[in-house]
Amino acid sequence: MSTPPVDLVQRVVGIDDVEAYERSGFELVDQLRDLLERSSYDLAHFRDIYDFGSGPGRLTRALGERLPGARLTATDIDEEAIAWLAGNAPPDVDVRVTPWLPPLPFEDAAFDLVIVISVFTHLPADYQDSWLKELHRVTRPGGVVIATVHGEAHWRRTWEVDFKNAPRRVRLRSKALALERWLRGFAHWRGDGWERIFPDYYHTSWHRPGYVRRHWSRWFEVVRHEEATVPGTHDWIVLSHRE
């Protein structure tokens, strides 16, 4: 199996270890399987699986090997990453570039499992709301959405390491972010430098569990929220589609 160029790998995981990147796709499949089992689902039962924000396809390609009977769809805003995936994914995988905001080019209730890894970790609130509404549209009743967010563990690591060693203007901004995150349950930081690679709206966001339960329940039932225990890693959220 071909491996993606180093620059595409760095956009996803921030390192240039391509072999580790490829292994992490299969590790993600194992994590998803175990997470679904803890939520009373079986990964093997899903047939129409959508990798939303796939990048060059580390998860998509691993799913293709582990679930050969599933119909897979992968999309991203990154045209270069999608072009590489389109040339290196199995021919039956539907690979497309999508816009920054809805709509998606899919019919209502097209998927029974939607996986959103490291997307809501970077979007402002209005973009998130638009995509939650759209993902509700393309997920069939009884279907599942799995998403990751930056939670308490990621915030602590950022506060204690990144902000502590940052310039004074960033430290001042971090106090306002901390207050916003505490009061609202959500904060979006635009000073993280991601604009050098991605569109200007794409930065770093943090979610508190109460915000997810309260706000995301407008579109989905929050079945499970597993908070990260390792600093800097993501929380896992399992959502169930409801009418």
C-alpha cells in the first residue's frame, strides 16, 4: 500500500513519521471498534461509513482493509490531500472535495456511521452548528456519529505548556479564553498559527462536557462522552441520530 507524502502527513499529525501515521489509522479503527462496543454498537454492522475530514485517508484506507464489505465515503476541504487519496484508495471508495460550509453532495440519510476525527477541534461555533445540522441530514435515523473534541486534558496541556511559554500578548489572551471556556463551555483560539496551512477560520477549539450535552443535543442524542486522560489528546463523543 502506498504511503502519502510527508507534507500531507504533517498537516494531519504534525510529525513526519509516515510509518507511524499509517499505523495510527489501524489503531484508530481499533479505538472506534472498542468505543462502539462500550456504547452497545458493533462496528462490523455498519455498511455506509463516511469519513468526514479524511485528509489523505489514514482512517479510510484502514477501514477499507478491516471492513471489506462496507461502502466507504471520504471527503475533505484539502484538495491536495483528496487528490492523493483518490489515486490511492480502493476504486469503490467515494472520494470528494467538499466546501468549507454545507451543503454536502449527498442525499438525506445516506450514511449509518459518520466519523469526524479532529474537525470540531478546530472550527468556530457557527461553523460547528452548520456542520452538525448537515451531518444530521446525511445520517439515517438510528445511525451514529462519532466525533472528537479538545476537552479538559487538552486544555490543561495547552494552559500549562503552550500558554505558559508564550509571548505576553498570548498569555493575556489565554486568560480571556479560560473565562470564555468556563462560562460558555466552549472557546475558539485564533492565535495558534494554523492559518499558515489552513483557511483563516481553522484554528483551535475546546469543548467542556456540559456544552456538548446541552448544545449538540439540538441535533443528536449524546450517547457517550469519554474524556481523554492523556494530556493533549482528544475526547471521544458518540452521537445517535434522532428525528
